[in-house]
Amino acid sequence: MTSLWLIYFVLFSIFEGTNGRPLRRVPSGILDSKEKQPLQTFRPYNIAHRGSNGELPEETSAAYFRAIEEGADFIETDILASKDGSLICFHDVILDDASDVADHEEFASRKRTYEVEGNNVTGWFVVDFTLDELKSLRVKQRHKFRDQLYNGKFSILTFEEFIRIALYAVRVVGIYPEIKSPVFINQHVKWADGKNFEDKFVEVLIDYGYKGAFKSSNWLKKPVFIQSFAPTSLVYISKLTNSPKILLIGDITIPTQDTNQTYGAITSDSYFEYIKDYVVGIAPWKDSIVPPENNHLTNPTDLVKRAHAQGLQVHPYTYRNENQFLHFNFHQDPYEEYNYWINKIGVDGLFTDFTGTLHHFQECRRKRG
Ligand SMILES: *[C@@H]1O[C@H](CO)[C@@H](O)[C@H](O)[C@H]1NC(C)=O
Ligand SMILES: *[C@@H]1O[C@H](CO)[C@@H](O)[C@H](O)[C@H]1NC(C)=O
């Protein structure tokens, strides 16, 4: 472990040393993708949700390096924008739960209440901080029952720093960025050139060579899935890039942020018929596929079957090792849960907080044939 941590800290200083100034273009010194072990395409994708955030503070360089080392096919992130228009990796629109912002007296007066997707939210909003200010914060583990040892050690990454982590990997490792809360970001952040959040997001991907249809030769060299909960953002983005897109599906009873439809309404056959021109798949909350009752699974819905009938990939979220997240049917054993979703439900990718566990499960199945 000691040597691994040394590597993390060396790489950490390479990335963090840039202090968020625009990096632009792919640096020299990364392996040509011809020399790299290719992306596996014979089994469901291991999608490292916010990096290995079960072990390390989410969306940090350490969480992503750890996920790559543990066998991730894709590293997943959430993209938001700073007050001065830089794209950064952070899950929540407020900084409160996963950073040390509350300990920074200089920002005490920066707390605000804004309406976000129909709810009034109070906190320190990412959109009220410049990139330099965001870089002065440190990330922390949000769940009290997870390891707190690495709190305060890592800063927030920019979108470009995140991409470089994937490109520097010795294997081909894909990226899976979410364009997060686009309605809210476009309300609060304005770019001098009149472009919007979606334009800026796609510009970065194209600058780093991410383009090409799902499973095309360029895609296999630099795999990417663009994900969003906002269907209109995905439709808009489809005019800017042919990179594959994934529609996220939340709790089926709640409305989307950008249409008057609930997520339930956008899982109909007629909706799939429409959206499949824009996306290659869906990423539903796993409980919307197999609804639980008193923490026991009930019968699976036909959602996966109907999505597959339209040729759509299905990548449910989120798989977590801890007891409090495992339905009783799985006997507190995460392998049982992976076995059920991969071999009974037949999904094409899984968002996991514990990349290593999913990877070990897939490898031991493979060895057994
Ligand atoms: C949010 O707060 C404002 C001001 O108090 C209020 O006018 C508005 O209705 C609230 N919105 C929601 C969704 O509760
Ligand atoms: C949602 O419904 C309201 C009222 O019916 C309408 O004014 C608005 O344009 C609709 N928004 C969208 C995105 O369809």
C-alpha cells in the first residue's frame, strides 16, 4: 500500500499543481492507445461511480486512480460550472456535504438559498465560487460510516484534470461524465462568448479527442458515455457530438428538471421509440427496475426487456457493499447482488461505489467459466 500511496501523491501533485488553470489539449507522455490493453467489451461495464468513493473521498484524483487500479472500465463523474465558468467535478450543487467549506470563515457570508429543480436548497453553491476559490477547498467523505482518514487531503478536480487521469492510465479507461443540473447551471453561470453549459461541456470532450459513435474505432480508443437526467440537454448535445449518450432515469414518480413529464412517463415504449434517436441507452435507478418492499425485492418490471427490445443499453445505479444498501434477499453479500443483476436481470453496465468488488466478482466468474 505504501508504494501505491506514493504514486497517488506524485500524480496528485502533477494534477493539483496546475491549480486549475486551463490545460488544453492532450499532453505528451501518455501511451498511444495502440500500446494499451483495450477496453473489455465482452461483459457488463464496471462503471466506477464517483471513482472508488466507497473507499476514498468522491470525485478526487485518489478515488479515480484507485478505481483504475481496481479494474474500472469507466470512471464516472458529475460536471458543474464555477462562477467564472470553469467546468469542475463535483456531485452536489452545494458544497456542504462533501467538502470542508463550512470550516472556511472567509466564505461564511456566501451561503444562499436558491430554487433547484423545484426545491428550495440552502447552502454554499458551487456557482457562487470562482475556480481559484473552489481549489482552496478540500473534499471529504460524505458518509459517516465510511473511512474518514483521507478527508482534507484532496481538492476538487476540473473536468480536464479528470480526463487526463483517464488518458494517463496504462489501460484504455473510458469516461462517463454527467452534465449535472443543466437548467440550474444555465440560469446561474453565463459565459462571455454567449455559449451555454452544454456547449462548453462538449468543447472540452472534443478538444481531448472524444468523438465517434458507440463502439466505433475512435470510441474504442477514447470511450465516453455522456449522461444526463435532462432529456432536452441530451437532444441539444446530440447536435454537437455523435459520442454516445445515456439518459438517466430517477425515481419514476418525480418530474424531470426540463420537461413536464415524470421519469415514469419517459419509460414508455413510445418515449423509448423517440429517445433512441438521441441516446444509446438508459441508466435507471435500480429500484425502478426491481421495486423493493420493506427492503425485500418484488418482481422485476419489464423495463430492461422493453429497453433491450429497442436496442438500448441498460446501466443501473448504484451498487454499494454496505449492509444498509443491500436488500435482504442478498444475505448481506454484494456478490449475490451482482449475480442477480448480471445473470438474472441482464444489465449491460453497473454504477458501483466499490469497483474492486464488482471486478473481483466478474473475474472469479470468468475463471470458473
Ligand atoms: C422558495 O422560497 C421562495 C421565497 O421564500 C418562495 O417564494 C418559493 O415559493 C419557494 N419555492 C418552493 C419550491 O418552495
Ligand atoms: C409545462 O407546463 C406549463 C403549464 O402547463 C407550460 O406553461 C410549460 O411551457 C410546460 N413546460 C414544458 C417544458 O413543457
